[in-house]
Amino acid sequence: MRENLEPQPFDLLIFGGTGDLATRKLLPSLFKAHEAQTLHPDGKIWGISRQSLSQDDYRNLANQQARQFITDIEKVDEEVWQDFCKRLDYIQLDAKNAEDFKKLAEKIPPQCPRVTISYLATSPNLFEDICRGLDAVGLNHACARVVLEKPLGTDLKSNIAINESVANYFDESQIFRIDHYQGKESVQNLLMMRFANIWFEPLWRREWISHVQITIAESVGIEGRGAFYDHIGALRDMVQNHIIQLICSIAMEAPSSMDADAIRDEKLKVINSLKPFSEADVSLYTVRGQYKSGVIDGKKVKGFHEEDNIAPNSQTETFVAIKTEIENWRWAGVPFFLRTGKRMQERLAEIVIQFRDVPHQLFPRVAGNYAPNQLVIRLQPEDSMTLHLFAKRLGNNMVARPASLNLDFFKAFEGRRTSAYERLLLDAIDGDQTLFVRRDEQEAAWRWVAPIMKVWDESEEPPKQYTAGTWGPASASALLARDGVVWHEEQ
């Protein structure tokens, strides 16, 4: 984890520098880092793509397309923005043209200790071409790093092929596989809460935890990415990476240190302990769904099959619910209920740690259907932790009523809000891999989802339909009901 590190001079090369990710996430995040003065003054940001643009053209593109996505845009100081734009430059490059990389090397000569970070915000089928071109001109030197965006493949075989192609030119210590959920404040605070406080540790185990829920819900649909999403689906897009990484943060043992590999060693143990799925298990413990037209925020929205570039009779899932377990001494027998989907009732990402109830009720409770003690960790839209418990109702009677202890990180502590991408970009510049995914973690995650993908791909049964603006198909609630459990929003 970056701590009191001095900024260092760098060249950040954004391949796909005119694309959606660059303009919506990367450039706005880099501006916030510039505004906070956490970037070295001698740090340059290079947009790289096939488009024919001048330096001024690229700066204008940033002004027109990226600036609108800056948080607190109304507070952007014009002088600070113009100063940030001085960092921006542009190089026209075709990744499949080896000669173009010579132009790159002329402007960015390989020179340690100056850091070169190549951010591959492109289709993975260009990764090998880009890495080969960087190698040919020496831009994979000892002070170089490469950042890989998901999806890294669509299955284990393609994932291995992509990783092998990059490993031909970069050492594992130079490869940063980004999962932006790991940069969220709440995810890091989950580790802080678990390993910096003694009172959770005795309770963080099967004897005291009834079950765990993880939800990543999106109210948006596929947002014009039909051709891409129809070949990916929610399982590959969200479960194989984001949700499995969240499971690791919840379930891992305390690492021996905060060294990147010490932490990732413990995460790998969790993934390897996830209960494998048989063909029968997939039918029993997974739900795949697909949204149909509905209403969100008072507006009618299309169903999945009405979206552009979706194959007729597509069985691609836009919703997934899974029940799984971790087969080790700490967690054996504790169900983990996982859920993600598009066009759901609201944008929400949260972890619910459901503790067991007291063994004997001494006090009557006020009317209502209240769960036992819970810890709710909210990842979006805001970052917070809430501990739900019972306290005495005011008055003479000893009646228990629900109460909560709330921690809103940005109200409780001084300091500015740092986005996940900003934090991860700074870590990549610093060479800190703690919040990035190691190759063996990624491959283990693909192995775990492989049986689910196989059964679904071979099944003639279509995904369960759910109306846009709801919490998914009814079978997702039935999945929990067999264990006498309901989703958090139903409590």
C-alpha cells in the first residue's frame, strides 16, 4: 500500500487514449491526482490511438469529453485544468504496425529511473501486438510497467493465452491486472476493520456468522455495448473478477505483512477453497436471468432482446445469483450468496455479514421483521459501514428495538474523496501491486466459474426473465429461501 511515498517522474501511455475508459475514468482520475498534487511535476500523459490528432486536438478532446466526468466538476479551477492539460500529449499509433513504435521511442526514450507505464485500455486481442512493439523499442525496461484492463479472456484457456503473450515481454512484477473494486475505500477499510481491531476477529468465523451476502446491482443496461456484452454476460463480467475479489477480502486470513504478495497469497488460498461445482450443483445453486422491458426512475426501458446488436434468441445472462461455500476451518458451512445484475431496481454494491441470533431471547422486540445483528458494508453509491444491533426502547419497559452504528468514511474523516481509479493509477506509477490481481489468482477464479459456464453454455433452458427495475428473477429469492434467508432489501 502506498504510504508516504514521494511522487516520481513518469510517462503514462494510455493505449486506447481516445476511448470510453480513457475519457470517462482515466483522464478525470488523473486530473484529480494532479489537482491534489500527488503526481510528480515531471509526469506526462500520452494518449495513443489510431486517430490522426495533434497535441492540441487531444487536449481539446479531453476538455470536451473527459472534463464532464470529473467529480465536483463545478469546483474545477480553470487554471488548474489548463495546467493539467500541459501534461497531455498524443501519438498516433497502429498497434499492428511495428514501425509506429519507433515514433513512440523517439518521444519516450527508455530511461530509468523515470517510470514508463503502459495502460492497455484496448481490446485484449491487441495486448500481444502492443507488448511486442514496446519490447522492440526497449519500453519494457526495468522501470516499465504494464496495466491490463479486463476482460482478460472469456475462459481459462483464453486467459492463459493472454497472460502468456504479455509474459513474453514483461515480468510478473511489472504486470498490473486492474480490478477497480479493489481501489474502493470500503474494500480497503474492510481489511483495516478486520486486521486493526481485536473485537471482530473472535466473531469472524463459522460459529458466529450465519451467512454472507454480496450484491453488485446496476440500474443501467448494456449502454450501447450489445456486441461486446452479448459475448460476455454477467458471470464473466462481474463474478469472475469483482465478486470473487470481494469474497477474498471478506474471507482471507491475516497476511504476515502488508507486502503485496503476502496479501495475494492469502487471497489465492480463499479462491482455491471455494467449493467446486458439479453439473448438478449448477442447477441447484445458481440462477441466471435476463431483463425484459420495464420502468426505471419513471422511464420505460428496453428489454435485453430489444437492445442493439443482440443476437436473436440470445441466452446471455444479465443477472447471476449463486450460493457457494468456502471449504476451510474458518468458513465451513457458511453460505455465501452472490448476486449481480443489470437493469435492477437501484445502483447498489454492498456486503452483508449476517451474524447468528442470540441463543435465548430475554427481551421482547418491537413489532416488525428484524434480522439479528448485521454488518453492512456499502461500496456504492456511497462508502460506509453500518452495524445493526438492538438497544432498549425509551420508556420503562425493557423492549429491544433496532439501532445502528454508522460510519460514513467521508464524514467521519477529514480529507478528500479519492476514486478507485485514481488510487490504482497512483499505485501503478509507484510500482505497488497490492491492489492488483496476480496471475495465479485470476486463473484460479476462471477454474472456479468454468463448470457454471459449461452447464449454461450447453443448456437449452433460457435464462429466467425479470422485469427491468426489479431485484431480479423470483428464483433468486427462492435460492435463499431454501436456507431460511432473504436478500437484505427484503428484510
